[in-house]
Amino acid sequence: MRIGELARRTGVSERSLRYYEQQGMLTAERTPGGHREYPEAAVDRVIRIQELFAAGLCSEKIVQLLPCMRDTDGGPSARATPSLVAELTAERARIDRMIADLVRSRDTLDEVIEAARLP
Amino acid sequence: MRIGELARRTGVSERSLRYYEQQGMLTAERTPGGHREYPEAAVDRVIRIQELFAAGLCSEKIVQLLPCMRDTDGGPSARATPSLVAELTAERARIDRMIADLVRSRDTLDEVIEAARLP
DNA sequence: CTTGAATCTGACATGCGTGTCAGGTTCTAG
DNA sequence: CTAGAACCTGACACGCATGTCAGATTCAAG
């Protein structure tokens, strides 16, 4: 599929998709004229990338991480090195803290919303 | 307490504390010479602000939200207006989605970490 | 062919909380 | 009184994914 359709199906802008490619997170075949041609699996991959961004990982980490992931089209093509594992473990801890923060904030909002609904 | 101690106790930089005040999220008494003097409750408040930032709320929303919160020193001093409630409800939904994303990303990391630990 | 939609590259702009620096004033311990 | 730590204001810079624009090229339908 081409970039427009991929953008529509993932909800990610074309601009961002080109950026992902530039950073090495996403690859695409090219038509003779130079237009990008994506495989079906690109949809899942883009969604994963978005999720990892939302989790606070930077492009560089994602680039390292992606080849170690079980993708839609087959198993992982690489194994995480020990130092990468260490970094990912730290990221994991950060994500845990982030979730805890989010839950607290959600509770805060609930309290305010509830207080406004009553008397 | 003064700004240095508040910064130390919350882990938030002095720069940010001044910024919070500028945005109307935090107030401080002043010494005759112009130095900021914070009440004890400022510690909790700053931590709350940080959590809300982490949850993706912008200063403006936080400014509206804070007076409706049950603070350490007493009950809420304001009630959320219907339109604010609507916005907060939307924020709450966004936070829910964010949490779901984070859990997925954490699972992804776990998978990669685990795959590297095994044979 | 033609024509309009889609895509290409490259460059500059934006948000927004935070870092940082400069130059000056205030506080506090000795 | 004095020295040094702490604080003040104001201004500029950054990160970094994303928005946006310009000008050119390619694709696909008539």
C-alpha cells in the first residue's frame, strides 16, 4: 500500500511516517518512480511505534528494539544484547512509574468530576 | 520554606517552580526582600502538578483543575463548572487510553527481555 | 495526451516544559 | 560588617516528534 493509505489506516500523518523511515524504524519498497510501497505488516509496526513513543521511548531506542520484536511477519530477527536488555529494563521500570502516576491522576480527576456531580 | 528546599523535597527544579507560579498553578508569600516563602502544603501540590503534567494535561487545564481539588489544607475551594467537567471527562478517557498503551508497551518490552534471557 | 490527485524532497516552524546563563539583590553565619 | 550561599528577574536555547509550505515529479483515470 502507499503512504496515504497507511496514514489513514494508522491515524499517523504522512509526515511522521517519512520521519520514521528516516530514523530507520520503518522501511518501504519503492516504485520505479520513487513512491513508497508498504507491506501489510507496516500497519502493525506503525501502531507499535506509536505506542512506544507514547511510552516515552525515543527513536533511537525504538530502532534498537524493533528488530528484537516478534513482528506480524515472523519471529524476531535479532536478539537483544545485554546492554540493550539493561536499558529496556530501566525503561520498563520507568513505564511502571508512569502507569502509577497516571492512575493517581485519573483518581484525582474522578474525585473532581464526582464532587461536581453531587449536591 | 524557601524555593531551594521545596525543589529538593519535590525533585522539581527551581526553574520549574517559578514557571508554575508564573502560570498560576502555585502561589507563594514573599519575604520583605522578595524571596518566595512556601507553606508546607506546597510539597503535595507540586507533586500533584507533576503527576498531572505526566498525564498529559497542559498548564491551562491544571490551573482550572487545582482549585477544585481536595488539597492538603482543607477541602476544595471551587466546584468544577459543567464545561470543565466535560473537558476533564475527555482527559480521563485519554488517560485510560494512555494506560492501555503503556501496558502494551510494557508487555512488548517484557517479551524482548524474556527472549534475550532464554537460550 | 491530459489532468487532477497523490507523492516526493527539503527546509523552516511550533509547542511547552525545562535548562542555563547573566547580572543583581537578599539572607545568614561568623 | 563581611563573605558566601541562596534567591531574584529576564532572556535565550533545547528536545524532538510533528505541522506546514514550496516546488517538482509520479501515478492513474478519462
